[in-house]
Amino acid sequence: MADKQEVGCYDLRGPDFETLLVGPITAAIIDADRLVRKEWANGFPNWAMYRCAYAGDSHLLGELRDWCIALAIAYGESGAIRKPSDDVAVAVGRDAWHALVWGRWGAPGDEIADALGIAPKTYRKFRVGLLRRLQASLSEYWVRMQIAMRQGSLVSRRADAETPAPRFNYASPDSFDFAGNGCYVTPPRFLRE
């Protein structure tokens, strides 16, 4: 009977932070998010996008959908299309939200554009532009979360490491031990009572 061959990546040194990040929420993930928010914030709901799109959480889907719709309205009014319409923006926001979370459009752009009475090219350009902005923010946040997880792990390992025992110099004061911790201790035989 042949031995089973082990499968996996043996080049991995240390924890796989990408796998940890898509798992259940832990204190390390919360600390990493706190570090990222302290250094970088762009106004997007990055935590909700990351947890819904990458980790598969569903408790933030409604809030994320509403935010995507609000962003689509603001994006449309800022010049993404010539004639901004709330109906078009709502459809684009929902469609971009669906593509962000599930990786595919909710419905064909031609059908939605026909129902809304706009040119299909305009609708596709609007929703792709919105999705690219969402994905750019999510990608930046994802990289920063991985970096923060590594920083947190490094701090944790340094805190857990044992401190080396101090080296004392029992020689005369003119022969100082520079490899030690800088303390000079007089040996008991030199002390006067």
C-alpha cells in the first residue's frame, strides 16, 4: 500500500494571514483594523466591504448596499453621467454592490438600461466606474490589513520573547564589560563591612 503524499505549501513561514483574515473575527483582526484606520481612512466603509466581499459575512450587507446606493447618487451628481437621475443611480448602486460582494453583475446592463430609458453604454460606463472605485478602496484596505496583521504578530512575538539575563562585570572598574548591559557590580570580596 502506497503512503499518502502530503499536500500543501511548505514554503510558508509563519501564520497565513490571508486565511486568518477571512475567518472569524478575532482580537488580532480588530487590532489590525484599528491600526489601519489610525493611519489611513478614505471615507469608504472598508470594514464592511472586506467582511462582506472577502469573509462572506452577511450582517453588514444591508448597510453596505445603502452606502453603495448613496455613493452612486453622489457619483452621478458629480458628473459621471450627463443627466443625473436617482433611479439610475439606485440601479447602478445596487448593481455595483452585487458585483462587489458576489463577483458578478446582478442583471445584464442592457436590460436595466432599457428599463430605465438610458443608453446601455452610459449605464455600463456608470456602473463600471463605480465598481472600480469600490474595488480600489477594498484592495488598498486589504493590503493594509495584511500589513497590520504582520505588524501585530511581530509585536506579539517580541512581547512573548524572553529577555536575556543581564551580564554583570565582576572585574575592576577599569575593565568594563561592553557586551553586558552596562551595569557594574562589585563582587562581595571587594565590599568592606
